Amino acid sequence: MKIGLLMLLVLFLVMSPDGIHRSLAARPSIVNIGAILRFNSTIGGVSMIAIQAALEDINSDSTILNGTTLKVDMRDTNCDDGFLGMVEALQFMETDVIAIIGPQCSTIAHIVSYVANELRVPLMSFASDATLSSIQFPFFVRTAPSDLYQMDAVAAIVDYYRWKIVTAIYIDDDYGRNGIATLDDALTQRRCKISYKIAFPANARKSDLINLLVSVSYMESRVIILHTGAGPGLKIFSLANQLSMMGNGYVWIATDWLSAYLDANSSVPAETMYGMQGVLTLRPHIPESKMKSNLISKWSRLSKKYSYSYLRTSSYAFYVYDSVWAVARALDAFFDDGGKISFSNDSRLRDETGGTLHLEAMSIFDMGNNLLEKIRKANFTGVSGQVQFDATGDLIHPAYDVINIIGNGMRTVGYWSNYSSLLSTVLPEVLYSEPPNNSLANQHLYDVIWPGQTAQTPRGWVFPSNAKELKIGVPNRFSFREFVTKDNVTGSMKGYCIDVFTQALALLPYPVTYKFIPFGSGNENPHYDKLVQMVEDNEFDAAIGDIAITMSRTVTTDFTQPFIESGLVILAPVKKHIVNSWAFLQPFTLQMWCVTGLFFLVVGAVVWVLEHRINDEFRGSPREQIITIFWFSFSTLFFAHRENTMSTLGRGVLIIWLFVVLIIQSSYTASLTSILTVQQLDTSIRGIDDLKNSDDPIGFQVGSFAEEYMVRELNISRSRLRALGSPEEYAEALKHGPKRGGVMAIVDERPYVELFLSTYCKIAVAGSDFTSRGWGFAFPRDSPLQIDLSTAILSLSENGELQRIHDKWLKTSECSADNTEFVDSDQLRLESFWGLFLICGIACVIALLIYFFTTVRKFLRHEPPEDPTPRPGGSTTLPDERTPPKNGREKCNCRNFISFLDHKEPPKKKRSLSLTPTTPLSNFTALEIEGPVRTHLYGYDMRAISALLLRPLPPLDSSMASSSLPSRTFYRHSLPSSAPPPPSRGACAAACCCLRAAVSRRRAAAQLLSAAGFLIAVSPPSLAARRGRMVVSLEDYVTSPDGLKYYDLVEGKGPTAEKGSTVQVHFDCIYRGITAVSSREAKLLAGNRSIAQPYEFSVGSLPGKERKREFVDSANGLYSAQASPKPPAAMYTITEGMKVGGKRRVIVPPELGYGKKGMNEIPPDAPFELDIELLEVVPPAEK
């Protein structure tokens, strides 16, 4: 039974998928990888040390390979002899290795890549040949930057210094040829090119290299790119130094072979370094890291161990180190997924003839595809940076250091990164964290010391000493021969353009041999497009003359800096200017007229808004106000406005507007004066639009680009164009006009037109230039001579030589000043004045905002007027007696606000004279009587009062005639019984006093009628009193312990009123500005005198407990029985704390005031203000 269970268990493990997986996942104890290197080379030596260092670190790391030991089998190959190297590599492939490091030679890499594909062995190569790709060779894995990126960096340097042509020296093998081909593509993308390529074999002799360098020295370019190995490259630098090709004017750029050699060799001979001064080279960029520092620290020990003590680390050492780690990590993942190391033979490799190649020994790695997949998925940080492959199989983020050889060392002057494809002084790893910026303006390198120990950037080319003379095409013109023509006597070319060219050549730092070749028969002007095309086709080395720089021509050729400005203009016949009846409208454009008129109305409306409430000149009926706006607006044009502005805002707006009007008026006057007096010539053509909208013929010069421009750009039919060959034909065609076989106008370039107008004065330029062009000299694309000539032309312009040549050939006008005035069709446009209108508009807006803000504040504080409501008995309710609205919605509506805006704001009034009962009416003048005559006053119908006063009066008895009769008693007895008592006693007293001395009825009636008229005309004394009262903000009030709010108007200096003290005060109860109750009310006593008796009470006592005093006149011994006014309850407590001489204002609530009954003008349940003046603190009576 037990044996059966054991057999079932074994069978389950064998048949179970997990069991199968576990058996396949068994890791071998040793795994072999291969390395194909060139041991006697610098890169091969550092690569061997780097491989051993990586193996030590991997085998000592327990976290990787899990007990499997990684070993390497290294083989030496001969890169100089391609056949031997190929045989050695094939013999190495007979060993069973899972991956191969190398080879370093591109030639061997091509051969091994074919074999690796068939044997399914990943090839971890650091060969930089750009033609090696994973597309052609799937098992080729490049672990160093490709030459595709290195040559892009070299092209970026050439373009940065604006060199257009370079010379390439390279080794004649796959590495050299493919690298230079890649460089040529990169330069072409930047509009640069390799002007001369020269190759040499790997085993070239010294004499061969000397001949090579001599041929290079004859070339035009002085920028030399050296792409080779370290051995031949050092020989070339040494020979170039001997041939004086390392001095001023030369530029040498070496690829990364030079930096790899200098980095790896600890001691470089001084003569070698001396022969490379000023050279630029590239180095693959390796970011600083702790792993890199650790490898460098143990490098010395490893180099001694493997007999390479003279070698140091280089960029390739770091790439090889990471390549071994990439294989180890991929192998670890390969084993984790159940991968198994196994090889099988291919029957196709059997050698049936019995040869010695032993091809049958080569075996196929069965699971090589799986391992390759793991390698391509590598993503880790190594000593060379981030190890990760892109879709093309190359490392991501390739970057290079730009190195300058100086003295005994190297200096980094910048960096190049594929991330931005630009040169920069910022580390590439810093750029990776920012968005890519491909703007050429961001390129920058530190200063470079060039060959010859100079910091000045070389020009990069010279005129070759063995060059043939330049064939320069020159147009042989028929007309306008002042610019360029052929001398019939000497056969040479002469003219303005010829002198400019020869003077510019004289400024070049090198001699240029050339030969002028006339283009054209001389019987008519040649076609300049054909001349430029011949330069593009290399039939001419250059073309000089009056050649216009156009867009179509710049596509195929390069032009120098323009030596004269030229644009297309319109020539038209002119006639004496006849001023028409509408000339006064010509100074301004229609848009300017409209905007100016609009602003006149806007400013008038704004001033009306600002002045309407306070200025009677801006008030009246709607019709009158509209007329005022228009009249005021347009009268400002002549500064003749009669309306006076009273508001500050209105005056500010008006000042700014008058300044704008002054500028507009002055400009209009000047422009109209010019139209009526200065301009003498006129034409019906105002610009190019008139030509486009017409069907009449248009002339142009033979051979000029104006024909194609009008057809292609202006869409003018070619049938309308007429070719003209000479100035005489110009004049005749314009003279006859389109109706007699001529043309309506001629379109030509300005230099020709100016020369034409110097002779023909009855023709003028219509409008201004409608194109902007210039004349230049044409050269083939990327010609270095074009750049130097441009600089020379600028020098001629700066030193005045260009103007001297112009004055020599192009004579000035011979026409009189009256006939040479060009037609000027420009008018004053809105663009010239928009700043003024903007300032004025902003001022209007600001003024309106301030006005409406202040007006809204006044409106919110304003009590809306209402129609008086009749009181019982025929009287009316005063506005101050109305009940306030229950909420703000009734007050703050649109209708009330508009009505408020329309009402005139009351002016600031002068203080009225105070009245007493004895003030005679003759003391008042018309200016002192405030307000219009009213039919109602204080609730009384003044017409009824007048009728009452004019009716016959009963006979006056002695009591009525007595002067001691109180005015209040007489006043009430004189009016109907239905009339309510007057609200103010002072005004009535003035009327009653007039009757005291009356002795007859007629005289009494006359005086009473005068008093009534005074009551009608004079404003209530309360209004004058209200204007003299101090206004206190509610925030300034203080709250007493019993909750009353008070404010001390005057601080007293005398004794303090304490609780229980007997005090004498004067008090006034004020409701809405009207004094309703006052202790200062006049009392008529004996002797016809009036006194104001203080009120006496005990502080803190209950109201009504005060002592009743009798008013006595000590002079006559008579007493008055009139009661004192009743004070509010709040006065009995709020007086506590006041000092004698002090004045206090209190806000009295209804419960501490007159309650539901009210008092005089104070309505029921209404708060009011109480003014208290403490006169005396009465000392206690002596016992």
C-alpha cells in the first residue's frame, strides 16, 4: 500500500505542470558569455577590465542569478585586417555562449551580426556604426550611442558657428564611410554641406597622409572633420602641425575616438598634446553618480591585476560594464520565467567536403529569443546612467560633452543632447526634467580657444589659392544704363552696381579672381529670372547688377545684403490741381469725421449730466435741454461756449476736451492749408487699388519682376500689361494715356523711377511704395563669399562710400521744386488721434462714475417728497411731519431716483438774519428773504389769513390795545377758531408786535397784513437754526448705563451734577431739525420784557417731582402764571455726570420721551434729539 502511494506521488509530480516548470527552471551552476575585443587597442583594454569588474560584482551579489556563476570567454580580433578578424570571430562562435560582448570594430560587427542572427545569440556591441540596426540584425543590441547622434552633434556645432562648408577626412572602412555619410545627411538638414571628402586606408603610410593634408590645404573650407581611429588620428594631427595646418583660420573637429584615447591614457606625450591645441572633440556624456565613483575607485586595482596599469576609465568602459550587467539581469529574469540553457546543431552547417572550418561545431541557442526579449526590456540605473532601449534598439537619451583641447588637458565648453538637439551649457540630466525647447535662440557654448591660441571664431573658409577665376554674370542693359552696362569701347562692364561690387571685393581679406560675362544682347533689357537661374545651375559662379531680391529667387540662390532700397511704385501723369467745392472735407477720412462728431455729442451729453442738477443753464424743458447739448457741444469747436460750468467734474472733462479740440483744429487747419495752397499736382490714381479696379493698360519695364508680381500677387490680367523698354517709351505711353494707345500708369522699381523723374517732370509718383525690396548680388546656395560680401557692403554703407558711389552715377533731379512734388494721397486718419480720444473717453467715464456714486449716496439719504396731505380743518401736513417709509424699497425705486436726478439740487444758502419780535421789516432786503412766496406755511392757508386780515375789525378795547397782552393770546384770538395753533412762536410774535402800538383799525390792518406777508416770504427760523447745528456721526455717540446714546458737544469746567443734585438747565427737543419743545421759549413778563427761564430739577428724581417755580419780575413786582414746558423723562437721568457749562446731545427713544401722546411737532412714538446745557448746580439750602 505504501509503495503504491509513493508511485502515485512520483507520477503526479512528473505529470503536473508545476513539476515540469520546476524541472525546467533548474538553474545551471555556470553560464558562459563571450567577448570579442581588440586587446592591443585602448578601447579593447578598458573593455576587458570593465568586463572583469562587472563579473566580480555580479558573482559576489547574492540577489542576482541565485547561485549561478557568470563566466566570460574573451577572444582577440584583428580590426586592421578584415579577413583575419572575420575568421577569428567565426572560430569563436563554435563555443556555446548565451551572449557576446562586442565586437568593437564595425567591420567585424557586421559579420558577427549575421552569424548571431542564425545562432540566436544576443550580440551586446558598442560599435557605433549607424548602419548597424536591430531592424536588419534582430540580435544586435547596441549598448553605446550610435554615430547617428554623434554626427548630429557635429552638425550642430558647425551650424552654431555658421560655417556652411566642411572638409571630411575619414578612414576607409565601414566605420569611416558610414559615419561620414551620416554626417553629410545631418549637415544637409542644416543647409550645410561637405565640400570635400577624402579617405585613407587603415595602413596608410606617412607620405600618403602628407599628400592628403596638402590637398586639404588647397581646399576652400578650413573646417576639418576627422573621423578615424586613435592611431591614424594622432598621426594626422602630428603631420598637420608640421604643415602649419594647426594655426589661425583652421578648425579641427574630431569624433569621440580622441576623447576616448585621452580619457583612457594616463600619460599622453607632450608633443602629442601640443599638436592638438584648439581641437574640438566629443565625448559620450556620463552623469556623475555613486556607482560611477565606486567603479573608478577600484579601477586602479583591476588595471594592475590584468596588466593594463596605464589605462584609466573612459566612457566605453562604463558602457561595457553596464552591458555585462544587462546580460546578468536578463538572464536572471530568463531563469525566473523557466528558461533553460540548451543548444542544438543545425544540419545546414555540416561540412560534407571534410574542410577544417568545422561549421558543424556551431550550435543554436534554443531559447535565445527569450533571452533577447529580456535584454531589450532592461530598465535599470547603471554607471553610464539609465540603461533602457527605445523602439529602434538604441539607448535612450544619448548625449555628448563638447571638449576643447587646451594645454595638457581638456575643458568642457558645452553639451549636446538628443532631447533638444541643441547645444547648451546646462547638463543634459537637468534638461530631461524640463519640457523640450527646440528654439535655436537657446543654444550657447562657452568660449573656445581655437588653433593658433585665439578666442576669435575662425571664418571657416578661405578663397582657395588654386581656384579658378569666378565667372560672374552681369546684365547687359539697354535702358537705365547708369546702373550697369557694357562699355562699347573697352568691352568692360561699368555702372553703379559694378562700382559697388568692386569696392566690396577690395574690403575682403583675401584676393578673388573673377571675370565679368555680359548677359543679354544689349538691344533690350535681359530677363533677370533667367540670369538667377543660371547661377543656380552653376553656369555662373555669381550674378551682380540691379537684381531685385524676391521670394522666388531666394529659394534657389543666396543674396548679399541689399546695397540699395527698392520697392514697386506707380508712375502716373499729373495735371495742375483744381480745388473742388468739397475740399474742406478732404483733410479727414470718413472714419475720422464720424468719430470726431460722435465725441462732440458724447462730451456735450456728459457735461449736461454733470451740470443738470446744479446749473440753471442746463435745465428747462426737454426740447430746451437737447438744444443746449447740441449748442454747447459744437460751440466748443470754436471755444465760444457761453454756458458756465459749475461742477468740478464738468470743468475737468471740459478742459481735457478743449485740449483735444485744439489739437484736432490745428491739424485740420494745417492739412486744409496744404491741400489749398501747397499741392500743385494731382492725379486720378491714388494707389494700387485703383489699378486693380480698373481695366486700363498698365506699363512695366522689360525684364522686371513687376510683371510676375502683378499677375501672381495682384491678380491683374496679363492682357492688361504693356512691356516698355526705355524712359522715352515711358513718357510717350503716359502722355497718350489708355484712350490713345498708351497706359494709365507704369509700375516699376523706385531707383529707376527716381532716375526717370530727374528728366521727365510732368509725371509723378502716385501714393507710396506698395512693396519693400532691395537689390543684391546672387550667389549659389551656401556660398561663403556671399557672407563676406554682405559684411563688406555693410562696411561701405557705414563709411559713406556707398553714398559716394550713388552720387557719382545717379544724378539728382533737375526739375524745379514746383514740378517735383509727388502726389500725396494721405489723409489725417483716426490712428493718429486715437490716443487723444482714448484719454478724453476715459475722463468722461471716470467723471460719470464719480458723479453717479455721489448722487446715489445723496439719494439714499434723501427723503422722497410727497404731496401734502390735508389735515382736519383744512390744514396740511408738513414734509417733516410725515411718517417715514416702512422699508427702503418704497424709497429706492427707479422712478424716485430718476425724479431725484431731474430735480435741481438746492444751492448752499447763506445764513439768514435772526428775527426778534422787535426787528422792523424794513431791515430785510430782497436778498435776505429766502424761498418763494408760499400759499401754505406751517399748515396754515395764507390766503385765508389775508382775507381775515382785510375784513373789517371790531373796535379795539383797552385790553386789546394794551401792550401787556401776550402775543400768543392775541394771535389765537385773531384767527378763526378752527385754525390749529402755530408750530413756532417766534414767527408769530413778529407779526403780533406790529399791532401793539396801533391806534386805528386801518393802521392795525396794514401792519398785520405786512406781518402776514413776512410770514409768507421768510423761511422758518427752524431752517436757519438747523443750518447752524453741529452734525454728529452716530458712531461718535456714547451709551449710558441706562441705554441712552449721548454725545458731549461741549465739556464743562464747573461743578459736576451728581445723583440727587439740584440743577438748572436749558433744554431743546428737536425733531427732524424742528425745535418742538424748548426751555428757551420767550416769556412775556411785566415791563414788556422777554426772558428765558432755566428749568430746575433734581438729578435722578422721577419726572413731575421737580419744584414748581414762579416767574417774577423784581422790577415791577408782577408775577406770571404761565407754566414751564414739559421736559422728557430721559433728561432726569442723562444729566448725571455733566459739568457746569457743558452741553450734551441725547437720542431719546419714545419710551423715555413723549410716548404715545407726542408733544407739539413730535408725533406719537417718535424718537428725537435732546440738547441739554447745564447752567448751574444749586447748592443745598443752609439750615
